[in-house]
Amino acid sequence: MIKATHALLLISTVLLSVNADAQDQLSKILKHELQREFTQLKAADRNVYYMSYRVDDIMSYRVNSSFGVINAIDSSRVRIFTPTIRVGTYQFDNTHNIQFGANAGSLPVVDNEDLIRLAIWKSTDGAYKNAVQIYEQLLTNKKVRVAEEDTAADFSTAQKEIYFDAPVNYASLKPDLQKIAEAMKAYTAVFKQNADLLMGGSNFEFKITRKYFVDTDGSDIVQNATETWQSIYGNSKADDGMELPLYKLYFAYSPAELPSVDSVLADVKVMSAKLSELRKSPLADPFVGPAILSGRAAGVFFHEIFGHRLEGKRMKNEFDGQTFKNKIGTDVLPGFLSITMDPTKKSVSGNEVNGFYKFDDEGVAAQKVDVVENGILKNFLMTRTPINGVSGSNGHARTAPGGIPESRQSNLIVTGKSDQSFEDLRALLIAECKKQGKPYGYLFQDVQGGFTNVGRTTPNAFNVLPTEVYKIYADGKPDELVRGVDLIGTPLSMFKHIAACSNQAETFNGMCGSGSGWVPVSASSPAIFVDVIETQKKSKSSERMPVLPRPDLDKEDR
């Protein structure tokens, strides 16, 4: 999360008019300074062949509440400036296999042209000096190292793009923070009533981003984006010390599109009761056997285990596992599954999704990419950095503000050829339990996220982190909530065990922190049935529940 102490709130029509002019002025300043500095740098160093400027102008509003009290209401605004300077040639330049090292700076939020130009100049000068130093080191390394496996160029041309969104009307977009705060107090007051909870809170953030991109190929892009996040979360602890967190995230493009107060209150009550139930639930043992992943859990599963292995730019790195690099045209998933990455969608199956954008962070238009069709690998997620056999960007260069764009996921959409309901998957699970002689299988109902290793020097394993897991018994006993389960495995073997999917999808919206920092993503998938999964025990603390009662529940103190 980006934090700043300067807040700029525009409340009058006069100021709005001035600010709209200032937004246009910033675009003009960027174009002028880019051309001026590129011309002078190229005259001084003929190896400079490409430059771009990015600015992320971010206005944020936040509210935080816990146990019925508002902890903070604040707002901030920052402008993050990122210059990119390429030294060398399209074939080999200073970015060669570099995954870090952006020279990001900040621009003044006040619209003073002289101050803005000065900040741009200073960051550009530092970026150039750093680029030259890296380029010289890479040339030296090239002379003493063996030939690389991937001989594709470091950069490629792209279509010039001209696009302008209208200036942001900040006053009309400003949310009613007091109204939001009152709702959040009501949510977290419910948590306060539960003596089992160590924490019960809610967060709200509404972010307005105006992104600028100009480059020496002639692209000139200004695009706006909004995103709203609201979360509820609770935390308890079992007697054996295991932390028991539950989360629920709500995403919308504007605060008005969030669920109603009554709907969220109902979710809070369910979460509070479930946390108490988790405290008393049995600790699960390591397990190998059949399982069902709900649509949300399956979405995270495919994002972590499959999606990261489709990110093309990382395959330039010889330390990457490159699981699928030479697999285009081959079967990688069951034939009833297909996967699309589509940043052009704002909703999937009626749910707003977080991975939407118009242009990526290299100035390339967002594109739908069919990565898997009927189980067969068709394409990778590409930036302007080609790899052997695949060239040309498909609009998936993304980064957190201030970072270096990498191949990243957007809206992952899994579709399956299936007419089976969720209940049909349960029947398959129970039948498979009996076939394998297992007394039960698992239902992974909800997850908080996950991670995966993709390097060559570490096992290519994954770990999906469930928060709500049930045993489904083969003999018909009621489902049993359990705790302490992590879903683990290796990707290629796991994919072979996906046996069926349901006919209805669910969506998980979140933030992915891989590679180039935190970017918004979504994952939509039907539920899947897997005939063999592996679990391990979740790590736990050795600390007991608090010895002292919570002050608000200490009756002897009243």
C-alpha cells in the first residue's frame, strides 16, 4: 500500500476546473520532457535507443475499524514517476534478464510546472546513469559466460497508441467517509460480542488512479481507473496455539456498488460463529486422497499453480523452472478445461472483476489471450520482451507503481465442459473415497491465498492456504469442519488428477504480489474434483490464548 502525508481534496468548481487543466498540463510536460531529454541523451550516448515515462497519480480514501470503534479515517495523494531508459539495441540492452532496479521517484502533487520538470530531470538522470552501469556489466558478463538458452531479443516494437480519458472529477467521486465509517462500526461491533475473538475488524479503501504513459515510439496514453475494497476479518486462537483467521473481501469499481449493510452484517455474523466453531474443531492430520475445490478455491489454485507458469518474460531467466516453455501445442490440462486471460472484462458471470485495464504498463492495449483450449497449451502472457518461439506483446506487462513491468496475470477465467452440479461432484468424491478405501475426502470451501515456487534450484511445489475446510465422510456422516490444513503438491502431477468440474463458476478477487509487486487480479473457475490431493499440517504458534480476559469482557472490572 502506498502511504503519503499530503492530502489534496478539491471541493469547488473553480478548483475542479483548475485541476482538470493541470491534469492535461502534466501530460504535456511529460511529452515535452521526454523528447528533450531523449534528444540530449542520444546526442551524448548513441547507445540510448528507447525511453518511456510513466506516472501513477493515486488518490486514496481509507477507513479502518475494529471491535466497534473507528481507528482511522484518512486520505492521501501521490504521484509516482517511473522513467525507463534502454541502452544498447533491441537484441541486447541494459534490461537483459533484469528483474529489479527501477529508478522510480515522485512528482509534486502541487501543479507547479518548474517543480515537476525538475523532478522529472532528476529521476531521468539517475535512471540513465544506472542503465549505463548495468549495460557495461552485462557486456562484460556476456564475454565470460556460456551461450544462453533463450536467444530472443530483449525488446520488440509495438503499435503506437494514442488514448486520453477525461480528467478526473475528484469532488464527484469522493465517498461519504462518515457514512462508511458508521457501517464499519456496526460490522465490527458484532465481532466485539464474541469472547472467542482476539481481533475483529474491517477495512475500506477507495482508490482513484490516473495513469500517464509516453514513449519515444510516439505512444501517448492517459487512462483512469477506480477500485474499491472492503474487507471484514476476524482472528481467534485454538488452545494448542494455532492462529485461526477468516477473511472476506468485497470488490467494486465504486463504493456505491458494494454489498448492502444488511448483507455484510449477515456475513459478519456467519464469520463470527464460524471462528468460534473453528476453535473447537479437530486438528487435521496429513492426508492423501480425493478432494473438491470450490470455485473460489479452484480459482486461486489455477492462479498460483498454473497461471504463474504462463508468464512469458520470466522464461528468459535461466533460473526459472520454465515448466511449459516448450509445451505449446501439447496437452497440459484435462481436455474438458480451457483457460483465458482477459483484462478487457470488467465482470465475469455477473461479478465485477479486479483485473481490468485498458493498456498495460508498456503502453500496449489489453488483449484477451486464450492460453489453454480444451486442455492444449496455446499461448503465454507476453510483454514487449520476446522469448524463443513467441514474439510480440499481448498486453500483459504489469507492475506496481514504480516497478519494472513483468508478464503478469489479469482476469483468469477457467471454463469447463460439464453439466455436473456441485452435488454431482460430492457423489464422485464419496465414490472415490470408497474406491480408495478412504473414510473421508476433503472439501476446500474457501482460501486466503497461496504461493508457488517456480525456480530451478527449488522444488516446483505449491501451497494453497485454505481457511475453511470440511471432511466429507464416505459413510454419510455430517460434514465436519477441520482446521490446520494446507493443500500442497507439485503442479504437473496435480493437473493429471483433475477428474471433473462443475457447471457453475465462482470468482476470487485479490492482489498478486509476484515479481513486479502488487497488481490487481481475479480468478474465476468452476469447482473441480481431484481424485488425489496431498495436505500437510499448517504451522502454528506455541503461544497460548491470552491469560487475561479482554478488558471489555472482564466483568470483575465493572
